[in-house]
Amino acid sequence: MKKFIKKGAVLLAGALLLAGCGEEMAVLTESEEMIVVNYSAGTLAKHNSYQQEGMSAVYPKEEEEEELSPETEEQDEDKKEETEDSKGQGEQKKEEKETSGTTFTEALAIPGIEFSYKDYSISDNYQQGGYFSLDAQEGNTYIILNVNMTNTGAEAVSCDLLSKQPIFNLKINEEPGVKNEITMLENDVSTYIGTLEAGQTTAGILLFEVPKTAAENISTIQLTMQMNESTTEIMLK
């Protein structure tokens, strides 16, 4: 390109010098020669479509890449934020699922009485005193949920769960649920009738007969209660 500009400048200067129709060639000073050269270079660059103005000119492709780059970064950032939001929402839903449910106290709703799950035990039979005994069928066993009933008030409270007729369903390791055994045991939570004095705690139970294979390796247990045509999941804590 520099060679082309210099050559054009010389030709233009020559043309100007020879344009006198036989007149004597004018002698230019060094400064005048520089003016002619600069003018010629500027004129050629002006009409040269391949020449960009200025020393820091950017080719169209490079300029496009620079213009698109910020937008691409913003899009990547938006996608990253969307992914993080989705992940966060997923974790939040998982947490809500793990902590969802109702307490025993809220589910049974006996004013002044607090019901709290204690633990569970496994046995092929259940005995109460020396006068009552239940044996599981062959191949089955009992899972016994132990539930404390406490009067948290300063006065005696009557507790009538028999009239509420709650039905409990126990699910082990995501297997199909099993309904509780309804008995007339004096501490059966599903049929309990009694009066608790102020501050008194009575140990209650819920009895479920399940296959032995299901009780051999328990990883999770879930409890739901059906009462008044509504079903509630109960937190076991």
C-alpha cells in the first residue's frame, strides 16, 4: 500500500510539473515537495476503498466480534443465573418436601394435649400386662409406634380420640401403606379415652402388622392420618 501511495504521489507531482505546455519546469523547495506528496497521498487514500482512516482502524469482522462479545457475555451470564435459579428452586422444593407435614398435636387437635412421637419397636407379639396379648400372623411382625400424650396445661383435660375415629397408615421404604390395628387397648392412640391431669404424660402406641421382609431393613417410614374425610401427613420427629 505504501508503495502504491508513493508511486501515485510521484505521478501526480510529475503531472503538475509537466502541465506548463513547454514552459520551464518549476523548481520546488523541499517543503513544497512535502505538501505535494501529502496531498497526493490523502487524495489516493480517499478514493481507495481498501484504506481505512486512522492508524487504529478495525476491520469490519473484528468490529462485529467486539460488538457481539458483550452481548454474548450477558447471554452466558443470564443462562448461568437461570441455571443457578433452577438449581436453587430445585433444592428449595426438595427441602420443602422433606419438611412438609403436620405434627401429631396439630393433626389430632385436642386442646391442652401435646402428642409427640418418641420411637418405634419391632416385635412378633404385643402384650399388655398379664391379661392381653396379640400375635402377628406367620410371616408378619408388628411395628409399634410409641407416642407420648402430655397435658401441657394447669388443669385436667379430657381426651376422647375414639369419637374422632382417626385411621393411621404406615408406609415403609416407599412400599404400599399398612393401616393400624384398631384395638381397645387402654393406651391405643386411635381409640384412647381418658383424663390427663395437669403435667401428666401417658405413653400411647399405634400398632401396625407388616411383612417381616419389610421390617428387616427400614430406611424410611411415613405416617399419614385420615380423619373427617381429610388425609394429613404426620411428621415423625
